[in-house]
Amino acid sequence: KIIIGFIKGAGVSGKSSCAAVVVLYHPEESFIDYLQSILVSEFGIVVLVDNGGTCRDRAKLDSLENTLYVPLEENVGIASAFNIGCKKNNSK
């Protein structure tokens, strides 16, 4: 299950001025390829909030350009996960 939200004004030079906050919950491995091909190339920064810290391919997520991986130890709920992602993006 994956939920995506956007934050205005978080661009990296040459890319969109929006950031994407992606909340992951038991993500499928094929989603990482989607992240790399679509989201990472379109947005200035992609904040990946793993709502439960269950991603099996964390090394691949860590290696993506312009991403910030935020593993959570437990499922905190969708709203809290988005808020954490927004705060992490703003502190970057």
C-alpha cells in the first residue's frame, strides 16, 4: 500500500519545485523501480516514509538520488506518517 502527497516549494536545481512524500506500508519490490523511473525524475525530492519499517530492499531505496528514506519502527497511521515526512523535508 502506497500513498503519495506533494509539498510545494522544495525543488532541487533543474527539477520541479515540489516534493513528493510517499508513505509506504509493506511495499512491493516493483514499486522501487517505479520510484526511480517516475517520481525521482519528476520531483526535486522524494521523502519515503516507511510506516512500519518493513521494506525488504532498503539499500536500493537509500541509493536513489534525491530521496530521503525515513523508516518508522511502528505503524503510526497515515496522517502522522505524512506529517513526519513533511517535517523531515522541511528540516533538510
